[in-house]
Amino acid sequence: MARQKMYFKYDIPTSVVELVKAVCSDYNRRERAIKFGSITGEVLDRYIFLNTAIDKALECIEAGIRKDMLSDISKKRGFQFSAASMLISKDAYYRRRRKLIYDIAKELALL
């Protein structure tokens, strides 16, 4: 297995980036739990808060690549393996990805 490339181009701490990636990776599970009503109370409120923060941050990205960017962040994929690579250049992809991670961290009050 190839070694994972490490890029440190974020203006925020690496631990915050990892937290944002973890929150993004759980987005679909929380969305199903909200939709099917399998939870109530404070847990439901927290799930709605987390998913709403991600949705607000995704509004700054083009509509055609929103789901792809969220999926790439949650699965820790880069440009080469992204479905969005056919629609956007490499530099623009990483610029939007960094901005998206920053915006999600800001919405979650991690900064």
C-alpha cells in the first residue's frame, strides 16, 4: 500500500482539520437518523446542529460538486480519486476543499 501524502496548507491547526473530517464522515448516518426519527431530545438537536453547519458551509461550493466534496473529505480522498476531478482543476479543487474545511470549522465554532 502506498504511503499517504501529507500536505500542510491549512491555516488552522491539524487537530481541527481532523475533527472536521470526522464530523463530515458521520454526516450520512446523522442524516438518516434525523429523517427516520430514530432519536429524540438533545441528541436530535445536536445532530441537526452538526448537519446544518455542514450544509451552510457547503453553500459556498458549486452545486454540482457539493456531494463529491463532502464525500471526498469524509473518505479522505484526494483530487486523483474524486468524482469532481472531471469538473474542476486540481488547484481549484484543493482551494475549495481548504475553504470548505475552514468554513465548517468556523460554523462549528472550532476556531
